Amino acid sequence: MKKEQPHTADVPPPPIAAVPKIEVLAPDQYNELGDGDYTVTAAGYAQGLWRDDGTASQPTDVLSLQPDGTWQTRPAGTAGNFERCKKTAAGAVYRPIGSDGKTWLVGMATETPNT
């Protein structure tokens, strides 16, 4: 006699489900600009983002952090203040309008598997 699988609603989640996960960007998304600054390729994060001209973001675009903390993208090769970041041990640091605005830390791994 074959035993029926319990309904999903009747089965508690496994303990691992309670362990928090932090999604971060990968180090191979950095694009060195040669002056100590970087841009970051949008890659899989392009979906659901938009460029400033209203067109859909592309995976090859670079991330553009707006002064209010929202994301947009720009075509690859763009390197304005909103696209530039510093690579630090803590992650990517953005400061779109310099000392007149906010500074943002974005989670960025220093190494990843399966590259």
C-alpha cells in the first residue's frame, strides 16, 4: 500500500526555512573605471527596473542609484555620479550627490562560487 504525501499546509516548514538569507550583488558585476571608482552591471537585477528615458532596463545596463535610494539603470558605459561606487570590504558604497546627500551601502559579495 502506497502512503500518501501530506498536504503542504499540514507540514511545518523545515528548520532551515527560518534562517535568514541576504541577497547580494556578485563581484563579477563590478566594472573598474580606472580612477578607483566602479560601476555595477545590472545583470539579473535589470528585470523590473527602468532607464531614465522610460525604456526597460537591459542586463548589460549599469545600476544607477538615485538620491532617494531607488534604482534605475543606464546603458553600459555610463559612469555619472549616480552610477559610480567605491568597492569596499563591506560592499559597494554609493554617494550620488556627494556630501549634500545620502551615502548608501549595497551588499556585494567578495567571492562567489560557480563563476
